[in-house]
Amino acid sequence: MPATIDRNANDHEKLSLKLDVIHEDIKRVLDEVSNKYDSLKDELNEQRIARVKLEGRMDLIQKTSNENEALWKKVIYSGIGFAVVGVLAGLAKIGGAW
């Protein structure tokens, strides 16, 4: 009977060692998954920040474009206005000289 007890104890130790190895493997895999998750989460946050910055820049470009368009319209209308006034003044001068 003592041989059976020793053999069972030996089997128990082997099983315990195998379980320890499996436990360490599971911890290692969970750590890797956790690290990968953190890495992906950080990358996603960086992409969100970049998108917000890009959207802000696009809004600024659109705003600037609209302001430039409005400014050019003012310049063109002012030029047309000065041209009309100049033509009318020229006509008045010619008409007054006759």
C-alpha cells in the first residue's frame, strides 16, 4: 500500500506542476491581451484627437475661404462701383464741356 500512496502523491505533484504551467500560460496570455487592448485603445484615442484636429482645420479653412470669397465680392463690387462712378463722371464732364 505505501507504494500506491507514493505513486498517487507523485501523480498529484505532476498534476499540480502541470496546472501551475497552465496557470502561468493563462496569465501570460491575459497580460498580452490586456497590453494589446491598452495599445489599441491608445491608438484609437490618438486617431480621435487627430480627427478632431483635422475637422477643426477643415472648419477653419472653410471659414477662411468664405471670408475670402466675401472679401473678393466686396472688392469686385467696389471696383464696379468706382468704374460706374468714373464713367458717369466722365460722361458728366463730356456733357458739361459741350
